[in-house]
Amino acid sequence: MKTRVFAVCVVVFLFCGFAHADSAKLVNPANGHSYQRFDTALNWNSAKTACAGLGGHLATITSQAENDWIYGNLKISELSPGAWIGGTDSAQEGVWKWITGELWSYTNWYTGEPSNGGGIENSLLIYGFCGQWNDGSETSTMSYLCEWDNSDGLITIPIDPNNFQTSGSCQLELTSEGMRVFNCGYRTGFFTYTKTTYNLVDTEVFIKFKPFGDGQYSGFGLAVSGADAVAHGYLLPDRSFPFGTTHHSYNGSIVINDGTWYFGRFKVKADKTFETTLSTGNYDLNGGVPIQQVKGTIADIDWGYFKNARLAVSGGDNYSAAAYVVLGELKIVPTTSCNNGVAVKPYTFTSGMPAKATEVNANFDTIYTQMNCQIQALKAIVCTDHPTASICQ
């Protein structure tokens, strides 16, 4: 009986005593991520643990647009001095990194910062009075910002050139059909990838694209890259993804037609296996006709990249400089009941998406499941640091 009472107290502490929210949990429409401000004053490491215990992470800010959205919508101006976010240079002084592994490219330092005052300022905060950044001592206590990459299950990646970048000379433009990737030159690449990274473990990626090879040979489809897209492009051979070539087949590729919409589904499982289906007419789950089906295993050396990956509409070896591809849709759907420690709720697919999810079909909107998911997330944290603990066996 005492053991049961202790367990209940632990659960109550985890869910009620861990943090007090001073803002609503809001979704940023630009990336589909959710954010929340917590005003219980914690040091940086405790704030990091608190966010992880809620299935998220300390917020990472990778663009001015994201910084502005967070500052305005979470009312950071109310805070003094500000709130912890997920950057640190504790591993090497002056080399700042995001705790998620995202590329450190955008910065918003306040004048004269980072200063490493006293040689102990290794943690990142956003100032309340201006929205710029400062380095602070990790033992200082203040509010903090949590971010969830996929708090509600379905992620819809906005089809907007501002959310993508290209590794080549390609141009991007919005059309009535989607985002067109064009003017890439002759026999070059269409590798145009998301600026945001995603954890693809236990998910399915859905992509809708229309190729145009100008009557010549070219390859088109989905690709997955590591966070450093230039160094880690094409983590699998292109034909392992929903992919085809116009005009003729090469090395067993599926032949696809200019000006036709194709619907790809790429599934990644926690056992390091993947499944690919490319269909015409619609996604295969919606009655589309499969023309490519591939199954395989992801190499151990590449597995980590799928936990922090960029998605790309890809192509290349185009024999016409007039070749292009239109990206019409790009979405990520979790395939398990717990995603990053948060219970996945039922959802209704939008137009063009599958009418059902094969592995997400139960009602998880119960307090028991939500608690279970967060306990799993906290267990993962404990077992990372203490793998021999009894609960990890």
C-alpha cells in the first residue's frame, strides 16, 4: 500500500508540481510547433529537464520570424530579465549549439553579448525588454520556454519558399498548385529541403509532387537529409524514397510522367526499418494505385540523422534546364500512441490526405494515456543517465 501511495505522489509531482504555466500552449502556424511559457523560476538545466518531462524541449529559435512570433505571442515582454531557451556553449566556450542538434545559423545577440561574464555564462536566454539574446549562468533561475515539434500528432509543413532552402542554384516560387522549384540548370540537383528538422522515428511522411522533365530524363521525389543537409544529403539511395524518373528508367527506377501528380508515403519504424509507396491518383491509403513499393533497413551509422532530419523535394541529373518540380503537400503523421512523450489525439485528415491512419485509430484522449506517455518520456531521461537502474531493465 505504501508503494502505491508513493507512486501516486510521484505522478502528482510530475504532472502538477513540475511547472506552472503562465501562458497558453500556442501553435506557430509557420512550422506547426507548439510553444508555452512557464513562469516557475528554474535554473537552465532544471528547465531543460522540465520541458523534456512534458514531452518537449527548451525552445530553439532558428529564424527572425520565429523569434518575433515567440516574443509577441508568449508575451516575453512581461518577463524580467527574460526566459531560458535551448542554446548552450557548455561543451566548448564560444561554440553555441541548440540542444536539438539543429544548425546554429541564425543569432539575435544583444549588443556586447555573449560576454561569458565571470567565465560561467554558458546558457541562452531571451531578454524580456527587447527580445534579443544573452548568455547567462546556468545556476540563475528564471522563466523558461518549452517547444513541442509535434504536440498534436499531425504536422503540416507550410508550402512556402520561406520554409525551405536549396543546396543549389534553384529558384522557388509559389503558384496556384504549390511551390515550384525551377531554374536549376542542366544536369544539376533539385535538392530543396526544410529549414526545420523533424524526428521521423515512428512516423509516416506524405508528399504530393508534380514533375516536369521537359520531355527529357530527370529524377524527382522525396529525400531525407541530416540536420547538416549539405554534408548528409540522401541518407538512403534515392530509389528507397518515393521517387521516379521521367522519359526512361535508369538502374531500375520507376518511370513517371511530366505534369502528373504523384503521391508518396515514406514510413520509418523504431526498429530501423522503412517502407516506401509511390502512387498515382491519390495516396495508397486513399485508394491510389501503387507504382513503387520498397522496404529496407536503415544503417546504424545513419539512424541518428532520422531523429533530427530535414525533408526535401529532390531531383537531379536533369537533361533539360527547363525541368522543374511542384511540391503540393508535405505532412508528417506519427504512427504510435506516444509521440515525444505526448499522447497522440485522433485527428481528421485534410483534403487530399488519407482518410485513416493505419496505426493511429484509438481514442488516446484520456488522462491515463497522457500520464503514461509523460512517464515514458521521464523514464527515457533517467535511463539515459542511469542505464543500470532497475526501471531501465
